[in-house]
Amino acid sequence: MRTLPHLFEDCVNKYSSNVFLLEKSNNKYKGTTFKEVQEKVHQFAAGLIQLGIKKGDRVALFSEGRNDWVISELGIFFAGAVDVPLSVKLTEPVDLVFRLNHSGAKYIIVSKSQAKKILPLKKELKHLEKIILLDDLERSEEFIIFFCDVLKTGEGFLRNNAAQFQERWQSVDENDYANICYTSGTTADPKGIVLSHRNYTANIEQSLSLFTIPMFWTTLLILPWDHAFTHTCGIYTLMSCGASLASVQVGSTPMETLKNIPVNIRENRPCLLLSVPSLAKNFKKNIEKGIREKGQAAVKLFNAGLKIAYLYNGSGFNRGKGFRIFLKPLNDLFDTIIFKKIRENFGGRLEYFIGGGALLDIDLQKFFYAIGLPMYQGYGLTEASPVISANTPSRHKMGSSGILVDNLEVKIFDDEGNEVPAGEQGEIVVRGENVMQGYWNNPETTKETIRNGWLFTGDLGYFDRDGFLYVLGRFKSLLISDDGEKYSPESVEESLVQHSDFIEQCILYNNQNAYTGALIYPDVAAIKSYMKTHGIEADANMPGVILQLIRTQIDQFLKGGKLDGIFPYRWLPATFAVIEEGFTEENRLMNSTLKIVRPRIVERYQDRLNYLYTPQGKNIINESNVSTLLKLLQ
């Protein structure tokens, strides 16, 4: 099936009575079957047609994950229109206005909580004719329509114009546009990535060449639904297998919604989960907190179990092989007495996570693998719909981004555009039916990104001799020393945070300098706790003591330290600047997929970075660091 409407109709024929969507109502999850979803999709699409939506019109979708999200998007597709999914994390009016005006969205479908962001902007949205509200709202304007009324309109249209409806949805071609997905704006204006129906259906087929999803499986979609990762791997891949997907119970605030996730996991008992590094870290923190609350004996037992599991598992590729076979009985024992109980908190049916969105620290991969909940790292980008590679239950190596999906060409090019052999680093370039159509109304950037059919990802990577792809980071993020040598900073940054009690966030910086520097946002709560435990007063000497503690933890990676040899010394920070604000979505130093926006950070802190390369700045106990710490810890 080469279009999403045709794929959905095929799924309804195969899995008519299977539960497709699960949503919490009256404090209990209720299932909606494929057949029931089809009825609403047809009604909504017919309602859009009756209201005047034509083939190729753009309709934006701005809502939290819920049944009506899927019904709305499929309805847009059946009407022959193009969906413009928007992240619920967008809060700035300028971001919303740009996306809606740039895409030329004629209608927007919004939930109650997101409507508050859109309604005040109506006069600035030059193409927008109607707002379709998914929920009741005490406001009446002629441009506002309610979702339930669109369904009723569609019901009438289908009774009298069934042939016209059939003709419309069956006229959708595989090359017709399905989505315009806007990037998170890590540079100037965000780019609208145009994905066709065939881009999606091809990538669904490719994803299923790596993973088998039984039709009785369920997932809870805990990531925003507009993300390409959730979109393809969550909604449409599970749909094509007849499986079920549940939405997170939406709270009155984003924090309340986040707190609902562990509860909803236990209620739905998912068989797989999609995750990103930020969620993985939160899961790990909560697991470790639960162990600590059981006392020191439990902590020691847990750590002993991890040690055995790490050794037994190896890289995953060599799990239980060679001398490791002798560790199996002990590993199984620890699994029974400790790790199995942890898995019960995830519902007891969870087979694995699929990790995407950004590079996942290898220590996190080892941790989840040890407790019997492997997090199989994958790699992709929205421009590729998005899946390019992934580790799988049958073939995986921790630290890698896995093996390639079927029917996709991937090469590694050097700076001159020549293909390099396995083991050598270069830019990852891909070619296949999942590669985007281009950037909406941006032919110049499209030409730069797609050349001779090849998508130039901008990511640095290499293949090992076993065919596993390793992704090292973004080309534009590379550290460049004064002799021209380059290095990707992401893995160093992840490890610094992972192995330091006092570093909450950091980025490295080296732009043709003699040494590498860093911006560090300290873990204020951890520092205050340490000061209290060790009787450190908040006096004039305190900043120097804390700065030296941070320095000591960085020095673990240097010669003689317990983490010596993991990274080349020249890329570890010789000095650092303490900053008084972390990287967040609110201050635009992190995007909606929780990746740091490096160019903005460098621009904002350029003066502090320049100061690191002065004699005063190279000494970590400098005036700027001291004053910043005093503010943070007062």
C-alpha cells in the first residue's frame, strides 16, 4: 500500500475488530477498534470536503496525543489535504505565526489547551480561515467550528455523496504531499520538511524489516505525536501491524501530564516503548531512587547485579560468548531477585525500548540492558521519514546506531564528496524512497541538502566491519583545534554529565583554539546537599572549593583518573565557565526534541567563551565563576 489512506483501509480490512486506539476516560482506558476509527475518519474527511477543503490544501494540527489526533490526521489525508503537525511545546507567538503563514495553512485543528495560544493570533494568520476545536470552549466566533460538528456535517455528506467521497480519497497519489513537518529552528527560520505518502509507507516497510510487531502488542506513546519518530514508528508502524497505541492522560499542566506517564505505563502494560535520552535519564533516576529508598543493603546488591550484568552482556553483540557463558547462572540469579521486580514497574510486559531523537549515552544503554529492558538505539532524521538504522533484538551493539533498514543506500563521504571505506569517518548520506521531497518553499536549501538523489544528513559517522553504523554528532558541532584536527563533542559532554555529581548540563567549545573550554550549568541541588553534608559554609571561600570539586570530577578522564583513556585529552575542558541558567525550551537554548541548540548557546555566551582563552579565564577560580556560583547558591 503506497499511500496512507490505502494502508489504513487495508488495516481495517485485516484487523477490523482489533483495538487500535486507547484513551483514558472516566479514570479508565477505553479501546476503539480499527472499524470504529474508520467510521470517524471518513466522517471527519467528508466534513472537511463539505467545508471546502480541496486537494493540496494545508491543514495544521495542534494538539496533545489523543484519539482525535489520529482521526484528524487520517481525515486530512482522506480529504486529499496536507497535514502540518505542530509541536505542543511551541509557546512563542512568533514561532506559531511563522509556521502557519509559511505553510499557508487554511484550517487549524486545536485542543482546548493549545487554542489559548492560537485564538489571540487570528488576525496575524493571513491564510487561516477556520479553527476546528477538538474540545468545548466558551467562546463563539464565526471562524470557530467544533470537531463534533464537522463529524455531523461529514455524516450527512457521506449519505448523499458517497461516490464523491470515494473518488476524493482514492485520488490521493503516492507522490502527493502528506505532511509539512517544521524543524525546531536551531538556525534562523525553521524549515518545512515535505514528506509524501510514499515517503511514509516506504519507511514503515523499512522499519518493519528490522522489527516484528505482533498484532496483540500495545504501546504507550509518551513522546509528542508530531515528532517524526513517534509518527512513523509509533502511530503508523503499529497501525500497519494491527497493534494498539495508547495516549498519555493529559493533565492540567505539562508537569502533571509528565507525572501521569508512570501511572499510565502500569495501566497499559506496554510491550514496547519509544524513548529519547532525556526520558531514559529520568527513568534511570527514578529506578535508582527506588533502590536507595530500600536501604544500603539493596544498593549494594543492585550494584553487584549491575556489575555482573555489564560483564555478561558485553557490547550486546558478544553477550554470553566466550568466558561470559560462565556468568550466566549468576546473571540469571540477580535478574530474578532484583531486576525482574524493577520491570514490574513498567507493567511486566515490556520487551524493549526503541531509542531515537538523539545519541544515547552508552552507559545508559548498558544500564537498561542490564535490568532486562534493552534500549535499542536507532538513527534517523525527519528528512528521511525518519528511520535509517537501528539496533534490533536479534542484532545489536551498544554504542552503535545499529544496522541499516532494507531498501536504503547509505554511504560515508569525505569533505571532497568521495566515499570512504568502513572504519573511516565522514558525512552520512542516504538515498531511498523515504527521502523527503524537499523543504517547503525553500528550493535553495533543498538543492544544498539533496544532491543527485542523495540526502546529505550533516551527521558525522562511520561503519564498522560488521555493518553497524556509528553516529558521532553533527558536522557543525565539531570541535576544531588550532592545528585543524576535528572532534565531535556529544559523547564527551554526555559522559561529563553522567559521571559528575555536580554538572547538570555542559557544552564543549573549541574554535581553532589551543585548548578546549566548556560552559557548565551546575547541579545546584546536589552542590547544596554536599555543602550541608560536609559542613561547607556559604562564605567567600566556598566558590573556590566547589569549583575545585567540579574540576576534580572532570579530571577523572585525565591521566591517572579512573576514566582515563576514554577520550583524547585535548578535547577535555582545560577550563570552564559556570553559567547561571540551564539550557531549556523556554529560553530557546533547547529545541522541542530536547536537543541543545548549539549556535544559539555560543552566540549568547560568546563573551564568556572568549574569556576562557585569556590568562584570567583559564584559571577556573576567576571573578565570573565566583560571582555566578554565589548567585546560584545564595
